[in-house]
Amino acid sequence: MLALLPTLAAAQADGGRPVTWNTYLGGDMAGGSGLAQDELEGIITSREGEVYVTGKTNAATFPGTVDGRRTASDNDILITRLSRDGGVLWSRVIGGPGEDVGRRVIFHHPNEGHLLVSGNTSSAMLRDGGFPVLGTYVSPRTPFLARVELNGTITWFMYLGGSGNDDGQDVAVFPDQEVAYVTGESAGDVFLTKVNVADAGPNIMWKRIFGTPNAQDVGYAVVTTPPDEDHVFVGGRVGSPAPLSNAPQPVNSFGGVSDGFVAAVEPDAGTVEWVHYLGGGQEDEVRDLLHQPGSGVSVAVIGNTQSPNYPPGTNGQGSNIFLARVTDAPSLVLGNYLLLGAGGETMQGHGSSDSLGNIYFGGTTRSGNFPIIKAFDSTFAAGPSNDDGFVAMVDNRLTRIAWSSYVGGPSSTSESVRGTSPVPRGLLTFIGVTSATDGVMETGVGADLSANGGQDGVIFRLTVDSRPPIAGTVQGRFNAQGSITGEWSGFYDEETDIDYAVELLEGPIGVDFSPFLYNRDFFAFSYTPLPSRTYRVRVTAYDLLNQSVSVTSAPVVGDPPDAGTPDAGPGGGDGGGGGSSDAGPEDNVPKESPLGWGCGSAGGGTLLAMGLLMVWVLLLSRRSARPER
């Protein structure tokens, strides 16, 4: 299935979501000698809502450092921990005389006991030491991996070696293993390095390099697929149709100037098992891979495309963003392609997925026609040579934008969103970069509301969805064919879209059921009503965070009419006085799984026992998928 988002005539917000706090994060140059350049590249949030970010800074002083000062150089690695309300708890600045940057920060274990930070460095000697430095530095640039405790202590810092022209981009782990996988670029090829990160002694276990000759190939993303732990996926860009080295030939054809790719790698030996290209006739790339909970051995793909024929069936113009899903069957691209943009968009940094598989990401746009939906900032403020940032949420089936918003200041400055991280209880934290001195902050609540000049990092915490949908009315009636139909209206959610599940009840027992209805207000049950029985129609409306409200119609009683008698039969009330509203997830009927599959209705000849079994199985699966509240 393909979803193409049309270009809007103008950016219009049709709702909003509150930004609960926002803050600048940046430093100052020594003695007012210039304007500091600070960038945030990676983010992760804890279950309690604390924030950890990484990036780079050339500031002489930076908030939260141990002594408040550091020696200025080109750029140094920045790691900062912030409280739930955005206050800086500590910062660590690591580096030497060269260019150093942190790209990605993750929790190593589900208990969130410590961090792993990856990036690259051009410094053979590191200041602010006091921690073991492992591995081999290869000039002029080497990827690194570091372990950082939650109190800011750096347990070790490891050079990952390479060709001398390597660039670390991403890191991933299996939650219950003491290994990490780092990907990036090695002298124009893709590399994947497996690192033993056990307390007994971290070391490099193997490094695999694959790519095409004389091209600028790069791995931008790596992801694991727990709980089976049999797959590591790498995504990025390949710049040539020439045969791949150290990998099997792709299962499909190279498309154009450059293609995105997804590769499956066996995690123990590091063997590349298959490669799948994604792209059209121009320049395309995969920027991130996400494993959605409950999606099995598959990954959601976020990429950039300049191809007017990609995804297949689209006719995009300029630069756009695409989403897709790839499974372990490499010849099969599953799920729904989704093309997002209006010809001037680029996804940057890393996205994220919440516990229900909804996807969050951001980047830059130069288009005043970017599809803005239920935004906190609906004003396009980019200039001819400047970008506005944007942030967006896409549903777990990759079929539609739940909401999207500009993130920007005046038209004379540039902004970009570099990373997102959902928080339990319906919150999202995202990071970005701005050169604006005003006009970026969305609320007066935050630890630092004053820009530091030059280029600053920015951090926003917003509410994705704070409450269930508003209840509407439901009506049950017989149609001309003698079946019972359900009709509903008035359900509304100003924060995200609504999906519907509709159930036919005989007394308290469900006898027919259809979940996953979107943009619908009518459903005809295929169950054949029995004479002299009482039936009701129950409609449950779910937002994309699984919050729900249920309304049951007035009873439909008596014998169904003869075929051909329209809308006959008593009891087809309007669902108002006879309805009931049960907000909250506890009595939900199940919703879409992240894979996008679902069960149809039971059918006219289905026995009552089978209908009961189906409803109870779905109820149980629904409850097990409920997010943390």
C-alpha cells in the first residue's frame, strides 16, 4: 500500500499540542573572543523523563562541567544530562586539538544503568582525562565508543581504529548482551564493528567492510531486532551500481545516482546475508532504521529521496522523505510506503519509536507547503538560503502523519531537528540546532531561555497526546439486507488521529467484531441476527497512544425486516440516551498491531463460540500492548 501526502496550498495548523518546556543548551567563548558553535546530535530519555544528549561544542565554558571551564579547540565531544524539567545536571566535554563529535547516545541495558556514546575524533591525545583510553587512534579521523555512567563518570573511551578516514555514525546493542555494534563510513565504504563492552575488558571483536568501488558509501544506521537476537540491520547509502565487495549482490537493482540500502548481518560472525536497495532514478539514502515493538524481524526505514519515481507510484518533486518497512525476507518490502514533503525536506539525525510502534523524526525544510498538521508552530520562517526545522509523528502502520510542526525562528536564521526520544505517559523530547537569538522558544518554561549567540543546541519537551478521544454517538439498525449496521459520529481528538473498533453485542457477549477502521463512520456486520434477540453496537475510538473511549448504542430488538425494507426494525436509537461512555484503555477492544495486520469480522456462519474466542484473544493481546501511563 502506498500513501502519498499531497502538497497543501498553505501551511495550516488544525489543532495543537502543548510544549511543556524548552531550553537552549550552549556555551560561551573565553573573554568574549567570539561566538560559540554548539550542536546536539543524539538523545535518549529515561523512563523517568531525564534527558541525555551528545554532540559537540567549541565553547570555552559550558553549563554543568565539573569546574565550569575547558580549553577551547576546534570542537569537542559534549555529553549532558538534564532533569525532567530541562535543568542541566552535569556536562562532560571530551576532546583534544582536533575535531571531535558525539553522534549517538543509548542505554546499554533495559535497567538504564549506564550509557554508550559513539562518534568520531581527530584527536590522538584527549584532555580532561582520568579514564582509560583504549584501542588505536589512526590519523586523521577515527570512530570511538565510550561508556559513561549516569553520574557523568567516563568508565572508558575506545578508539575503534580503521583506515584513518573513518566516520562513526550509529551504535546499537542487544539488551541482554555485552556487545555493541557501531556503523559508519570507512574510506568510502560501509563499516560495521562489533565491540565487547563487558566490564572484564572491552575490545574489538571484529570489523566488516563492504561497499562499491570508487564511491562514497556510508552506514548511517544500525539496529538490532530483539528478542530473537539473530539479526543486525545496517542502513545507509551506496553510490555506485558496481558489484558490492564482501557482500552478496543485492536482491534488487540499483536505481540511480545513489541508492539507500538495508543489509542484514549475522551478529556472531558478521557475515552480510543480504542487501536490499531502496531508491529511484536520482539520489536516495536511508538515514535511520527503527525496530518497532511487536514487529518481528522487520525494520522501519526513514530516508531521503530526490527521485520523482520513488517510492513507486509517486511523483515527488525536489527533496522529500520516505518511510518503508523491510522484513528479513529480502525480496519483500512490506507495509506501506509513505512519502512526506513538498520538495524541500531532508531528514536529519535519528528518529525513534514508542512502545506502540509510532515513529517520530525531524529534519529541515525550505517549503512553505510542508504538510503541517495539529502543529505547535504553523509558521514557516525560512528564507531563500535558510532552513526551518520540522518534527513529525507517523502512525505505526506507516500510513499517515499523526501530526507535524515547524520548529524555527526568524527567516534570517536556520534551524534543524536532529533527534527524537519518546517518554512514557505520552511525552516526546527532541533536540535541534539554531542560530536564532529569539523566536525559537515555544513557552516561557525552561532552564535557559536566552540564546548564547553563535549556534546553540535546543531541547523541547512536548505532549503527544494527553487525553482520550471525545465520545460521540452510536446508532444500530437493520439494513435492507437484514444485517445489523453500526453508524457513529461526533468522536474527536484534537491531538492525534482516531482509529475505530466496532463490535456487535448480543446481551453482554460479542458476536461480531471489526477492528482498525480509519476515517470511517459506518460498518455493516456480516453476522446473521437471530429472531427475538437483543443486540447493541459498541464503538471504541482509539488515539494513536491507545487511549480510548467506548460508546454503546441503544438496543436493536425484534425480528429483522424482510429484505428490501430499508432501515426497518425497532430499537435503532441514536445512541445518545441509550449509549454508555467508558473512557480509558481497560475495557478496550484491540487495535492495530505495529505490523499492520488484523482480523476481519467473524462472518455470517461463524459459531458463537468462535466469536467469543476471537474477542477474548484480541482483548488479551490488546492489554499486553498497552503503553506505560
